Amino acid sequence: MRIIVCSPGYKNKFAGFYYAFDKKILNGLIRAGHNVIHFRDREESRIAHTKVLAIGKTRANLSLLEIAEHFRPEMIALFHADVVTNETLTKLRTAHPGCLVVNVDCDALVDGHVMTRMVARGPVCDLSFVTTAGPALAALRASGVPARYIPNPTDASMEDVDAFAADEKNADLVYMSSYARKAAQWRFLDAVAAAAPELAIVRYGIDKQRLLGRAYFEALKRARAALNWGKHNDVPFYSSDRIGQLFGAGVCVAMPRGSGFRRFLGEEDALFFDGAEDLAARLRRAVADESWRAIGRAGQARYRALFNERRVAEFLVAAATGDDVAGYEWADL
């Protein structure tokens, strides 16, 4: 298919976030044999607007229409494409009958603003995809938006370290985030440290000082285990895209049992826990007997087999075109 992917480019934080969700799907679509153009809507707007934001947004939308006129897309895939308007998408659909429009959002649907923007985009889309399942996804569908669950992909060309094989370590557990200093997520880490003071626990990203780029993966490589923990740990099958990065990097991933991911991953693939003390005890054992290596290796292999960038991209296309997706383990969510 001829596909235009509309998503952020490589400016500002995205300069170091080249392994974002949309870039993996972009790779997956190309590797699956599709002809793909990457339209970087925010960069197009910045280039055009000089000091008048509205002018930049208008010109960016005109640029998308011009590209489509020549390319004649069969699908438009939106990934947080905030600059692209519904009016432009309506014009595209009129000019190119049969062109499918899909919208993908990897933020938590339980956050009100995410639901609002998905519902607002829904009328001009054939299908929407979210990384949240359960009641929130049911509510989105009930609002009249055709929607499916899509997992966070991993890409071996991006998550290109094998932490399980590295010997130089400075952390028994690492946590990467950008929450404010007083956030509950850091307090949870404090509780783990208090329960196992002998363990080396390293944290990055307090007060939005995110670790990005190669430094991010080098830090994962130096860790035995990494914590996948956020604001919505009990929302069915939701995780930030951090989950794909951690499993892809081959680090032993520690994550809460209530997340739902045990449907896809076994006890041999991750360090599932029920609270801070439970995590401390399990991590202590994994460090002592070095089982973190086997868990990291198995978790990477399992996650890549299920959720690699090509397979997730192929699911997106198949679901949008109405093909059979029963073979995908998450298709019934």
C-alpha cells in the first residue's frame, strides 16, 4: 500500500527520542513492503510559520494535501498528528476515494484529554488504535468511534543492546521516568529501596530531566533489572511505550501483576510483583542467583516474537482493511 504516516519528526525532545512508537511502526510498514512517506506535521508547521503559528499550521495542511495529490495514498496513519486538521482529512478522503484514515494514540485513554482528542478525531477516521484496553476502550467504542487495542512495539534495530549479556553493571534496578520529584512513582521506588537497602537502585528523569538517545540504552545495558511503573498500573493492558524499550533492550523487566500482561508473558519472561516488598524480595533473589540474565533473555525473545515492529504494523494494516486478525494474540481485546 501507499501510506502517509503523519507524526512528529526529530525536533526538540524527539531529537533524542528516535525510538518512539511511531518510528517503529514506520519501520515496520516499510519492512512489510509498503511504500511509506513520513509527513512530519509539527516540523512542517514550524518551518512555515515564522512567528505566526496559525500560518504555519495552514501551510502544513496545504503541504499534506499537495503531497497526497502526487502520491495518491491508500492510507493515512496519524500518530499524535496534532497539526493535521479534520478538515484536511475530509478533503483528502474526498480527493482520494477509498483512502483509509487511521488514528493511533499511545497515551493512556483513561486520561480525560486523551479520550477527548480520540473522540474528536473519530468522525474522520475509519479506525482508531489505542494502547489501552478494558472499560476505557469500551467507552471509546460506545461513543461511536471504531477502535482497537494495539500493543507497544519493539524494534531490534532501535533497542539494540542485550543487557542480559553485559557484565559491567552499576544498578540492580533502574527506573526511567520524568515525573515530578514528589510524585508517587518515586515514593514507590523509595519503598523498594527501604525493603532491600543492599540493592543498588538507580533512578533517572526526576522533574522531566529525561534520559534520551544512546544514553538511555547505555543506562539500561548497565542495569540488571528495570522497573516498568507509571500512573495507571491497574489499567488493563496499558503501559507507556517504555515497556517495548525495556523488553527490547534485554533487561530483566519488573512490572506489576495487575497490569494484565501475564496474558502474554510468563513468569520466566518478567519479574511480576504485587507491591514494593514483594518486588524487593524477588529482585534480591534474582540478583543473588543471577536469574535476572535468563529472565532478561527470555523476556526479550518473547516480546520481540509477539510485538515486533513489523508484526504490529501488519496488524494495523490488516485491521484497517478488514482482513482477518484472529491470529494476533491481542485481537479480542
